Amino acid sequence: MIYRFLFPLHERLPALNVFRYITFRAACAALTALVLSILLGPVLIRWLRSRQIGQTIREEGPKAHQAKAGTPTMGGVLINLAIALPTFLFADIESRYVWVALGATLLAMLIGLGDDWRKVSRGHNRGLTGRQKLLLQTLVGAGVGVASLLFFDRRPDPTGVSFPFLKNVHLELGIAYVVFAAVVVVGSSNAVNLTDGLDGLAIGATLIASTTLAILAYIAGHAKVASYLFVPSVPGSGELAVFCAAIVGASLGFLWFNCHPAEVFMGDTGSLALGAALGTVAVLIKQEVLLVFVGGLFVVEAVSVILQVGSFKLTGKRIFRMAPIHHHFELAGWAESKVITRFWIVAILFALFSLSTLKLR
């Protein structure tokens, strides 16, 4: 909104020409999101405490986590507000990419909000059923897939999939791309949700992944750079760098309150929305496969659950002490803060590897 309002005045005030640059507006979005989070965080935490909206802890988890029972939850509302407002202010509001990304994020937030509210109102750790959440998430993901075909028909290879390392390999999916996009969005949303089990773990990893996607979105929207690096060029998608930067700022601000020991949890309200946001951006900038590496930590967490469940059903034995895998290391004797820090390091390594693939094609 600010971009559309101020940039036309740059002929009278040359200093306003700076708003034409995505990098400048992305920095403004990140800073605004950070300030909003830090200013509104204490207000939200006090309100949640006054309403006794606290987290319930599952009994089968690590016993040390029982002390966290009652910690305010639904902090994802703060995260999403700190993402939406700066994006609206500094991104080009005429960009369909931005509206699709925001729409998917906020719809996923509503799914998580419903799940969290059920848990709080019923006083146990069971919210929406798995089928209910999956159905609603699939609708959001399919909506992203349909939008990517209907709204952006001018972009090259709208139904194609590219692969890291392989510049000449291209998979054409046709209408099946809608299903593929839904799988990416739903998988990303649930992977972030599974990672959200330790103070600051998921939000820190999201900060790292969204920073990487901001770089990739900027490249995708810059025709010359995209051509040089042999990555899909998606005209207009550079505005998603502003959206991703807002996620970075919101994540930093929320981490201020969510670091160990956490004063507030994001709940499914935050984790489902953040995962959907990452998946949606990957779909829109045509980096769906690379998202596996960008969010590598999330993938590891999700795969650990799949392996644990599969092994127990097939053999009656568990591979890990507990899944997701961060709980395995807790039960192995690692302090929670050590697990979090080391997992952040792993997330950074995945992010660096993802960016390195831009030159390895």
C-alpha cells in the first residue's frame, strides 16, 4: 500500500524512488514485523493469561515438559498479524502472488486456531481430528494449485517441475500439478507443525527457511539473474521476497518471547500457517522440489514420525526413543537448549546447501 501511495511521488521527491526496490521494501517489512512482534507480544501474553488460554501437555512426552503446562498458547495470532500488516504496507498490493501467499497463510491459521481452541476449551491435547485437519489443509493446498494455474497462466511452464542439480530435466504434470501443489503445501504445513515441540525450535527454523526463500523469490522475479543461474524465471514473483522478509521479522520478534524458557507458544495457529506460507511460496516461485532442502530440518522431523509409525505397525518395534526426532535426543540426555541450538545449526546447513545448488546445475 505504501509502495503504491509513495512511489508515484518520486518525480517530485526523488528520495521516494527507493520504494521501487524490492530489497528496500523487504528490509522495511522485516523491520516493521519485528517491531510489531516485540511491541504487541507482552500485550498478547497478558491477555492469553487473563483468559487462561494455556497449553496442555501430552502425558506420553518427556516428563520435563509437564512444567510447561499452562504456558499461553495461540501465539501464532501475533506471528500472522506481524506478517500480514507489513506485507500489506510494503508489498505491491496489486501482485496476485502476494494475495495468494497471504490467503493460504491466513486460511491455514484459521485451521490451527480452530484446533487450538478445541484443545483449550476441552482441557486436553486433542483438537480437530487428523482427518478434519487434513481435509481442510488439502482444500487450502488445492486452492494454491488452482490459483497457480488460473491466475498466473503467463508464466513459463506453469505445470512443470524443475529439479536441483539438473538444469535440463523438467517434469510436465499438466492438470495433476494441482495435486502436486496441494501435497507440497500440506506436507510443509504439517512438517512445521511436527517440529514445533521445543521452545523456539520451529520458529528459529522457520526464520532460516524464510530467509532462504526470500533470496530465491528475488532471484525468480529477476529475469537476468534467473537466466544466469538456470532457475525458473517467474515474472512478478519478486514481491514474494517482501512477504518472506515479513516472515523473517515476525519470526525474530516471536523468538524473543518463545526462546527457552518460552513465555508463549505459537500453537497450531502459528505452525500450520507458517508451514503453509513456506509451501505456497515454493509453489509460486517454482522451487517445489528445492523446498525439501530449504526446509530440510522440517523434512527430517516429519520423516522421523513416518518411520516411527511405520516401524511400529509393521514390526511392533520403535526406531527412536520417541518421535519427532527432537524428543529422541531429549530422552537420550541432551538438554533442551542443546537440542534446539544444534537443530538450528542443521537448519542453517540445509539452507546453505539449498543456495549452493543454484551454482551446481
